[in-house]
Amino acid sequence: MEKDIGKINKNDTTEILLRIDDFSDRKGLTIREFVTSERYTGFTKSGVKIMAADFPKFKEMINSITDEDMKESKPEEKILECGQETLAEEKVEVEKPGEKLPDY
């Protein structure tokens, strides 16, 4: 039994497919990459299978993610989240060769 749940575009040639399947009498949720190109069209080796017995835990973990968790931050927020400090622009005067030579 196969039941396609949906797909998400990854890029121009690759989609992420979600499907419930029963491979080798092992029912579960399969998340795989599907490529459409001149050289190859079909599933790649990249993917994961969540076994039916583990699905309740997987669903609980997914449902625990909030919209706030997935909110993309602005670049300056990312710097602060990492604990890094930004330095204010500081004017530094550099002496050019031949300037301010000492009087001998």
C-alpha cells in the first residue's frame, strides 16, 4: 500500500516527497528526495523512513515546534544570538610615509 501525502519543492529539479508505504512488510512514513532531470528521474538515496511504531513520537516532536521556533531572524539578530558583539566603526588615522618625521 502506498499513499502519497504531499511534496515540497527543494529546488528546480528536486522535490521532497512524503508517503506512507509498506516496504518489505514494514509500514511507515517515508520522506525522500525525488529528482527530475535529463540524466535521471526518480528517487535518490537521500531520505528517511519513520517506522509506524515510532510515528507517534515523531508526530509529538513535530507538533512541539512552534511558529516562533521557525521564524527566520534578521542577520543582525543572528549575530546577537551567537553571543558575538559588534564593534562600532572607529576612525583610525594612519601615518603616511614621510609625514610627521621627527626634527633632528
